[in-house]
Amino acid sequence: MAQPAPSPLELDSKYDDYDFPTTAPVAQNGHPGFLTAQQQAQVHQLRLLLEKEGYTKRLDTLTLLRFLRARKFDVELAKKMFVDCEKWRQEINLDELLPTWEYPEKEEMFKYYPQYYHKTDKDGRPVYIEQLGGIDLNAMYKITTAERMLNNLAVEYERLADPRLPACSRKSGTLLETCCTIMDLKGVGLTKAPQVYGYVKQASALSQNYYPERLGRLYLINAPWGFSTVWGVVKGWLDPVTVQKIHVLGSGYQKELLAQVPAENLPKQFGGTCECQGGCQFSDMGPWREPEWARPAQWEKKEDTTIQNAPGEIVEVAEGEKAPAAATETDAAKADAAAPVAA
């Protein structure tokens, strides 16, 4: 099949405010920079349908394209997926949760279930690591709740979307929308399997339903005996495109993993050479921490809608309106000087 010809992405000035590249690194049909005229039209059609139903957030071109790709450019199915996602966001108050979210139980939780982003793979994408062998839900629910675990996962997906992926895109010079995931199954035996896979199923549903097109590659390492048989059945239920992204590896995974992740970016425990001070799992190192590439996330840029206009006077400014200029001390002094002096 012939590769699609490059075509500039048609942006909408009302919603598209990107400060990073918007062309995919590889020519793939339906990806930014490689759209047909019909696919561009389908982006506009989806946006109009969502606007008609009153949606105003997350209608940027790249987001709508991800939902369209996830539904094979069926506009009605993509619309349903988007609407379902927005309803879920409202149910957990994600927009309010995101800017103020704190997870102080993280260090205790990581004794049972480390989940973290750490540097990048050879394609410049964030590397995401999970170690499933220590999962003990009974012990973990004494530290936190199932709701907080899933909320933390959602917040981390939001932080992947912004600021992590934009920073990686700036550094690589091409648009990066996916990550490279390593899931370590070491220690997942028959007794632990039900609770491990039960939680992973919940987490995977959140990912597939609300964060489409975020998986670049998935390495399942230290796969236990018999897993290959299970995988042979499971992959028959998956989209062939997804199956191509998943690599099931046993204990001798290092060579294949290091072909994708530079040794200096891979924690030493997985065959790499990285040893971050304080532990790789807590460092959150990557381009999003490098001043040359990092930028504040869009959700960090909310303008304060309460303006101190003058001593004792508070002016409320509606979202989207321009705030009146606040009186300065110099202005106040000028006003006092101009005022008539009492006899």
C-alpha cells in the first residue's frame, strides 16, 4: 500500500493553540500531517456536532483526531465516545481535580505497585513502567482507596497529554502522541493473578474508553509460564493494529527492550544503566523536566477570575472577559494629590 502524501494539518484558531510540532513522525493514514480531504472534513463535522450539543472544551484538532482514529473515522461513533468521556470527566470532577491533585500515599503504594514515567525511548516517547508482581489489594486499600487509585491514574494520563508529550514533541521535532509502556509481570503467580488482572482490567478500561490512541508500544516482560497460551487467545479479540504494538517477552527480555529504550534511560533493574538519585521510580525525569523543552501545562494557566481592583473592593470577572486594570499605588497617590484639600 502506498504511503499517504504529507498534507498540512488544518487548524482551527478557536481551539488549536499548539506550541509544539503537529506532524506525525511516520506517514500513517489518519495521523496528523497525513490526512485525506475527507478525514479533514470529518474533523470539522465532529466538532460541529459536539458544539451543537454544547461542548466547548477539548475540541482541538489533535484530540478529535484521536477519537476519530479510535473509531475508524466513523463520526457518530467517535462522537459517542467523546460524549461518554466528557460525562465520565464530570462524574469524577477531573477538571477540578487535576490542578490541585496530590497523592501523598504514593511512596507507600509503590512498595506494592510502582507506576511511573521515566525518561524516553529511542523514538523520543515517554517510557511508562508498571511492576505488577507486588500487588496486594488488601494491603493497598489500607493505604488508599480504589477510587483514589483510579483518579491518580486519570491525573497521570492528563499529565501525559500535557506537559509530558508536548515536551517530548518539542525535543524530537515531530508530534509524539503515544508512550512506550513496560509492564513487569515478575511475581504474578496463580494466587495473585485474579486480583492483579482484576485491577488491570479496570485500569485498561479507563485507558481504552477515555484516552484513545495513547499506546505506542507495550512490552510485557517476565511473562509467567502459560501466559503465552492465554495471550494467543486474547489477541484474537483485539484489533490487529493494537496486537502489533504488544510484545510478550519472558525473562530474557533485555535485548529486545534495549533495542527500543536506550540503556541510559532504562532503570538498572531492567537491564539499563540508569540510577536516579532517590530512585528512578520517584524521579519523573524526562524532557518535561528539562527547561529547554518544558512549558506550563494548559491546565496550569487558568486565569484568576477574582481581581483586587482597589482597597476593599473585589471585582468578579466572568471567564473570557478582560479584567479591568487594577489601581496602582501611583494612581492612588495622583488621585490624592488632585483631590481638593478640606478647609
